[in-house]
Amino acid sequence: MTTTAEKTRRINMTQVSPEVYKAVIALSEAAAKDIDPDLAELIKIRASQMNHCAFCIDMHTADARKRGIDEQKLALLPAWEETEGIFTEQEQAALALTEEMTDLTRRHVSDEVYERAAEAFTERELGQVIAMALTINAWNRIGVTTRLPLPKR
Amino acid sequence: MTQTLENITAERLKIYKTSPELYEAMMVLSNAAAKDIDPELGELIKIRASQINHCAFCLDMHTRDARTHGVSEQKLDVLSAWEEAGRLFTERERAALALTEAITELGDGHVSDDVYARAAAVFTERELGQVIAMAVTINAWNRINVTIRLEPAHR
């Protein structure tokens, strides 16, 4: 078994590609406008779970708790489709869209899922939900590829 | 060469109008990712990720851009099977493609030490950072354009 310490050390994007790093931070700021912060955390955690980004899951579950998101919601998030009365319709529509956007290798973004989101959100809100989902997908790719070290808390 | 995204038909949402800051931020990111990377290699990364993510608009744009950059028809034809193509692709191209595939397919696994080390062996740290940036950025464009169902221009 390999311990974390034995795993290959990887590059630090803030040092080798600082313009890219800054651009992703600017992208995050653009995506964070006009979206409910609690909803944004759920989108970020769900995508990070699917993409297996340990650093991102850790950061955003901590952020979600600080924002006062229910422990039960966080625990049930990977199985949100099986729950009733826990997630709002907006949350469910955004989570379904986030999952399909994250899973592009297997399928498209179906009309059913797109329309559910289009009914629950205004066009501006929907654009920002899409922006949030693709931005966390970008961070997930950086976090996993460079194996961002996890702070112990 | 570069199409104006605002003028192209999206079957679903005109996201570049509803979220103009997103479009601006994505353009800044694309420009940052394009520095210090060979443009031909950049196109191969963009096409391979777009194949895996099934982004029709992105495939159309980047196969055309690749031809403009002089990437050979044979490389474009065989790209989705590059691992089986022997020395048609250089070691740098193969290392970057293997890394791009791993970065694109996070749902199925991690970015393995083997794939990472292969890329780290043929690129400087700066180059490697920019290869990763290119793969991350095209993945973001793929997600936008698939979600809003942007149509490739008929030509």
C-alpha cells in the first residue's frame, strides 16, 4: 500500500501557471454572481464527489457547514434522487443538471434535465447555475491532477 | 478562424448573453492557457477532450483550427485511437493525450502516477502546467457548449 507521503509530488499551478490560476479565480467570481450561496455549495460538493476531488470536497463541505447547510442534506447529497422533502425543487433541478454536465463522457445533457432546470430558474439564474457547475469541474481537474494537499482540520 | 460565439445558434440558452461575465472570464482563461504551448499540441488536446465529452461545436471548431495549423489529416483521423497508432504521434503528444484523457475522465478514476510521470518526463514544469491548463479549459468549454447545445455552423 502506498501512503500519501509516498505518492508522486506534483506541480503547483500557482507557481508554474500563475495567469491560469488567476483566470480560474476570476471565473469563480463570475460564476458566484446571482446564485444562492447554499445552492452553489451543493453544486460544488456534488460535482467534486463525482470527480473524486478530495481537496474540493473537503473545502466545500467545510464551507457548507459554515453556511449552516443541514448535516442531513450533506450526508444525503450523493443519493439526493432517492430522498423526499429534503431538497427543494430548485436544488434537485440544479443537482440533476450538475450531474449530467459532470458526466459528459457517458451521456449528453438530456432535454428532460435541461427543461426541469429551465422551469425552476430564470434564464440568468440558469446561466449562473451552468457557470457554477463548469467552474467547479475546472477546479476539480486542477485539484485532482496536481493532487492538491488536504489540510488536516 | 475564431467564430464569434454570440452569433452562433444555441438551441437552448444564450448563455453568452445571460452570463456575459462567464464568457469574458472564459476568454481570459483560454488566452492564459494558450501561452507557452505548441499550437498543434494545443489543438490535439482540445480535439481529444471534445471527442470524449461529445461536444459537436468544439470538434467542428478545433478540427478546422488544427488543419489551419497544419496538423496532418492522418493524425486527425487516427486521434481517437492514438494509443494504437505507434509512432504517428510524438512522445510529447502521446504523454499529453494520455494526461488529457485522464483529466477528462475523472468520473472513472484518478490521474494516475504513471500517466502523470510520463508527462512530467517530457515537459518542463511550466509546459506541464500549461498542458494541464489547456485540458482543463477545453473541458470547461465542452461543458458550456454541450449544455446550451451550440450548433456547429454548416459549411
